[in-house]
Amino acid sequence: MSVSVQTGDFDAGRECADLLAGRDDVGAVASFIGVVRGDGDVAAMTLEHYPGMTEKALEAIVAEARSRWPALVRVRVIHRVGRLAVGDQIVFVGVAGGHRGEAFAACEFIMDYLKTRAPFWKQEETAEGVRWVEARGSDDEAAARW
Amino acid sequence: MKLHIRYFASLRESIGRAGEDIELPCEQISVAALREHLAAHGADALGDTDKLRAAVNQVMAGPQTAIGDGDEVAFFPPVTGG
């Protein structure tokens, strides 16, 4: 199972170890962890998603990465949903490849695509109430460079 | 044709419901035309196309994507995951 959408936390160390388990052709593992940042007075956030489409969209992004970097050995994507506090982990992307080039590139590609193509929406909690996070144009630009 | 419409995030809150089942007197319609129809029939927030995205059968769709009988069509704001 390469893609998970879950409320629970994840152990990035264990996920990276799982990417290597039983393989002797892996020379590089690149990973990314997204964390809830305490911007201004943000205390927590709630992530909404589109059950069903979310998993399909993430699987499509992984498939696209595999077609662009055929030397990828394993890919793991975990995205949390529900209420998360500042400092909580939100997303994990781990990529195992023969060499660092495809591992670094595919990991960044998957995050850039996830930011603009996977149906998640963040709502921030502050002392004044809740507000939906606006999409940023810089995310579109990051995805467009691939 | 019958369609299952879904709304998410801030759009769901603006429209005041998570979705609706509708019936249209045609066999095919584009995402753009469906949006106009829904905007004119109670889903006012769909009138602002600037920050609107759509999916047909859980795949991202464009304004000209064709919709047919039994399809699930979702409208939502630009995504903000990660």
C-alpha cells in the first residue's frame, strides 16, 4: 500500500525503514515531512478531504512519478486529515531509488503535485475564530515547473 | 439524466449543503454549463468562477469536461493540502 489518508500520526523513521526492507537495490531514500506551522495566532487546523477522490488523486500522482523516474523502487505517501495542532505532522512522502537524483526529484515532484491536485482543504483556528486557508499562486508555479 | 452533486470546504459552507441529487432534461452537459445551471438554481456561490475547481467521477475536470447520466460531479475551492 503506497498511499494512506488517515487521522492518526505516522512514524517517519519506520516508514523509511519499510522503504528499504527486503531490497538490496536501493541506494537512496529521500523523505519529506510537512508540519503544522504556528503562523501568527494559528493554534490548530482541520483538514477536510474528498474521500475516494483523495486516494485516487494521490495514487495518480505516485503513478506519474513512477513513469517520470522509472528507476524508483518504492514510494510511500501518508496524508493526515481531521484536527491537527501546531507542531503536528501532516504529510509524509518517502521515495526509495537506486540513486539520489531520482529520489530527491521524485520526492519534491510528489509534494508539488499534491499541493495543487489532491483534494484537501485546510481550515485554521485562531483566537478570532476559524478561517479557510487560501490557495497560493506559488504552489501552482512550483507544480508547473515539472 | 440524474447527477450527484457534491460541494466541499468553504464552497459547501457558502452554499449551505454538502450536495444534492438533480435531474436534468438532457443527456450530456459540460462542467461549465452545469455550474451555470446550479448557480441559477440556488447555489449562488458557484457564480464566482475565479476560485472554483471541479471533478467528474472523482477526477479533476475542466470547464469543457463532458458529464453524463449517473456521474458524480464535485465543486470546490482550489486545494490547500500538504
